[in-house]
Amino acid sequence: MQTPDIESLLTEKRTFKPDPAFVKQANWNRRKAAELRKLGEKHPKRFWAKMAREHVTWFSPWKKVLDWKPPFAKWFVGAKTNVSYNCLDRHLDGPRRNKAAIIWEGEPGDIRTLTFAQLHREVCKFANVLKGQGVKKGDRVALYMPMIPELAIAMLACTRIGAPHSIVFGGFSAEALRDRIEDAGAVAVVTADAGWRRGKPLPLKEAVDNAIENVASVKSVVVVKRCGPEVPMRAGRDHWWHELMADASAKCPPAKLDAEHPLFILYTSGTTGKPKGILHTTGGYLTHVTTTAKAIFDLKDEDVYWCTADIGWITGHSYVVYGILANGTTSLMYEGAPTTPGPDRFWDIIERHGVSIFYTAPTAIRTFIRLGDEHPKSHDLSSLRLLGSVGEPINPEAWMWYHRIIGGKRCPIVDTWWQTETGGIMITPLPGAVDTKPGSGTLTFPGVKAEILSEAGDTVKPPDGGFLAIQQPWPGMLRGIWGDPKRYRETYWSKWKDQKDTYFPGDGAHRDKQGYFWIMGRVDDVMNVSGHRIGTMEVESALVSHANVAEAAVVGRPDEITGTAIVAFVTPTGGTEAGDALNGELRKHVTKEIGALARPADIRFTDALPKTRSGKIMRRLLRDIASGKETVGDTSTLEDYSVLAKLREADEG
Ligand code: PRX
């Protein structure tokens, strides 16, 4: 028998049928799901057009559903719409007008509620503020903000006038922010003085000042006063949010934008040192996120929906803001850390606000398991009716804990696989229609076609593992990498030479006999740390930019809580002492260059790194060493066997 490219070792036998009571009220029950699945399989374009008509309000219709010249797609060609109109205006004429759009809780415990009418007013005002700052349709606006309502307001204001936003997660450093602002050519930055994190203000304005020093494109900075520390304001460039808003008109008609008008850029890690600006556009993305949110989270008008992701990541874009508000659903936003002031903060929020749908990441679930069952058990979680998981594979034991302790055995769990690039959910259970198995994302969303392929591009038969492949375009797909069409084609559409329609997400996976998908993790040089993607190359370039580092190689090792932990093998420059001082300094250096999220858990010093004869670092070997495994497989191309032996000795010593 031929050895599969990727071997799958996991065999999970437990199956959970949707609860009959849930099925009865589900937006998509078995019958509806089966019909739509069939339509999606036979006529994907017809399926998505139906979804677009049912879930999105258009100012004018499309001439063509899809224009596909691989790898470039245009969806709903010629149609006009506006994302902020779909999230706000269309809810104002009925009973949703005075319903909460956003329930926000700050880390210190302050609470704000914005109804759809109030949010609409704030968005119109801020759209006028942006115009007043000279921002025009097509201009990019960078948002570097804490999880406060102003972030959602700023995003929606950008969409209202057709200025694509580029949100940079507040945990990224000034250097990382600068790279992203420069690459996008942003003309304005919206930020805050600081945001609360674990009881302390995390400074943001300061980082913006450092980032845009000498960046000519940025003409204006708008600053929300959140925490109150003194921050320097540069006359003519920096403005207080509250001052500009005080004078802004609340009338701002939504721009009638082309379906393919750029909606946002979001940077994500890849296999080189330079992050990729993933570009999403208007009509297809909106159709994808609104449809999936309605079907997968089973959104109803009475729901209080809470996704714990930061808006700085794609999950927050699609399923804190756009997909949720477009459905007229109340979205809860929380500013701070999950364990501040105590380990029960999340459960306390669920109880107090009556959260009915809860969407979080496996890394958070594993942290809560470790903190102890007494914390969730001390709260009334009976308002919950559906749970979701995203960001990384969920191990079956964490799934079972989530099911029992948080879901009270009654809530369906949707384990949703997708990416920054896919825009919306791609592989997922439909909670009223698909049996679940702990650890499996189950099946594709209707209208999405996925398969497991071998290196050669052949379909891999269950249960062998291979590469996950998406075999036809979908409306929420990325439209490109900002400013780099070549990299777009090479990264995503060139894995299988004779299959130009096939998108390669970079994940390994397998299917079981029932056709269920089991995602096994990244197969490229991208690590998934606490559900966040970090490129090994990014951390390596940060390390070698330090004067005392000659060479560095970064790999991931399995970690019980974060999924993957970052391990760096570093060769110091001649004469540098390798020890605790350098270790501490390098960790600080990476934090400065990228952000604390990329700080290595371990740094191991070595005289040399194992390389092939052609000079390529043998990461597979380093991965084995980092995770304490015996080195198996082919080492015949290893340049210097003694290097490997030395690294092992250091490991054991
Ligand atoms: O490896 C997969 C993993 O996260 C990657 C995408 O990361 P990002 O673009 O940051 O988006 C995360 C949130 C959508 C994927 O390539 N991943 C995401 N969701 C799952 C997952 N792995 C397994 N199961 C999931 N449900």
C-alpha cells in the first residue's frame, strides 16, 4: 500500500444527533438543508444567487452571478449595495429599530447599549467625520483600536462611504502597524488613547505615533478617549473623536457601491516574512457572511449572540459585526481579558446578559478546563442554546467538556472551519440538520465544494489524510493580496498544476467513511498559536534583525493550552554569550518587532542549525527536537549530522 502524504491517527466514534426540540425551531432543518445542499451541489451559482436575494438588500441587481477567470473572481457583477445599509438602515423601519444592535461591556464593568437606530446615527456621523478629514471613496483607513463600540462604528462608517478599512489587532507592535499602514497606503488612522487589558491600559496612540513617523500617506489621526491617560496630540494631524463627532451631521446616505468594490484589507501571516493584505469586496462577502451566520448560528430575533473574538481578526469582522448585524441580531462585545477580574468573567457575562449563542476558540476552552469547573458551575448558563468553536482544531476532550459543562448537554456545537482568506465559514455542521462528532467540522456549507487531495492532486480515499482543497469559487473568497497578484496566484492557486480552479488553504485534513472532514492543522510554515496565525518566517526575520543573532529557525511544538507554542533555535553572533540575558532580550525584541503574540515560548541557543546540502534549514527535524520526539524519516540530505546530535544533547542536558 502506498503511504499517504499525511497520516491520520485520530479515530473518534461518538456521534451526536441534533436535539429534536432544536430541530423543530431551526432556521435550516434537515429538509431545508438537504434541498439547499442539493441545489448547491448541482447549481452552485443558482444557490448563491438565491442566498444573495434572500439575505442581502441590493440597490440594483446583478447582470451575472459569477465571472470566473481563475484565479480571479467577480461575484454579482454589476450589482450595487452597501454593507452599512444592510447592517443598519434596513432594520430601522420595523420592530428592530429600538432593539439592541450592540451590547458592550468594558473590562472595568462599564456597559453601553446601542440600538440599531442609535448605531445608525453614530455611523452616519462618523462617516461625515471621515469625509471631513478628506477621506474619499477608495481611500484606505487603518483602525488600531480596543474592543469598544467606536471600532464597530468606524468600520461601518468606512463601508458607508466606500473607504476600505484595514484593521490591525491592538496586540501588534508599532513596527507591525507601520508595515501594514504603509503597505495599504492608509490616509487616516483611527485609534484610542489606550484600551483596558487585565486591569491595565494598553497604550495604542503611542504606538500609532511611532508607527506613522515618516509615513507620508497618513494625513489624519482620530483618537477615542477610552482610558484617560495623557497622550500627545499633534496639531493639524490628530483629533479627538468626541470633538469631531460633536459637530458632525447625522445625515449621510449610504454610497451605492459596486458589488466588487473593496470592502476591507486584513493582514495575515504567510510563509514569508511579509504579511499578506487579504482583500475582500462588498457583495459576495456580505452574502456569504450573512447567509452562513443565519444558517449556522440559527440566528433569531430574540437572540443575544456573543462571539469572543477580537474584531482585529477575521472572526470579529465577519461574526461580531457584519454577518450578525446584517441579520438584525444583537451582538455582544466585550473589551477585556477572559479572566479579569476573576476566572468566571465569561460565565458572569453570559448570565447577566442572557447570552443565547456563544462562539469562542478551543484555546479559550482549554484554558477554562484548566481553571476548573466550579467557575462555570457557579453561574446560570441556561440562556445558552447554541455553541460554536473556531480558529483551530478542537480536541475531542475539549469538545466534550464544552458540550457538558457549558452547553448542559442540550446545546448543539458548531465547529466551524474557515480562514481570513475564505471570508466566511466553509466547513461546519448545520445545527438542526447535521449529526456532530467531537473534533470534526463535519461537512461543507452548501454551495462550497471541498476535497482531500494528494500531493499529486488525486482524491485521497477515506480515511487517509492529505491536503484540504476547495474546488470552486465561493462568494466570500479573497479577491487577491493587496498589491501582489503574483503572490496571490502562487500561494493559493498553484499547488496542483492542472487544477486551476482549486484553492489551497494550507491545511492538512482527512475524511471519514461518512465524508466528514477532520482538519489536522497547517501543513506550511505557519503556526496556529491560540488560534492566531503566525508565520515562522516573520518570527525568524524579527530575531535576525537583532544585532546579536547570526541565524534563527522557528518551529511550533504542540502545547496543551495554546495549541502550538513557538520555539526558536538561535545561533548568536561570534563572541555573544548565549544565556538568560540574551534570551530575555530576544523575547523583548520579538515583542517590539511583531507583538507579544509572537514571543517565543522557548529560545534554544545552538552553534549551528541542521541544513540540507542546498542550505535549507531542516524544520522537520527541529520540530521533532522541539516537541521531544525521536527523529524519524529521511535525514540523508542532512549536511552535518553532528549538528543534530549537538542539538539533542542540549535538549537532554
Ligand atoms: O488551520 C486552520 C485554522 O485556522 C486557519 C485560519 O486562520 P485565520 O485566517 O487566522 O482564521 C481563523 C478564524 C477563521 C486555518 O487555515 N482553523 C480555523 N478554524 C478551524 C481551524 N482548524 C480546525 N478547525 C477549525 N474549526
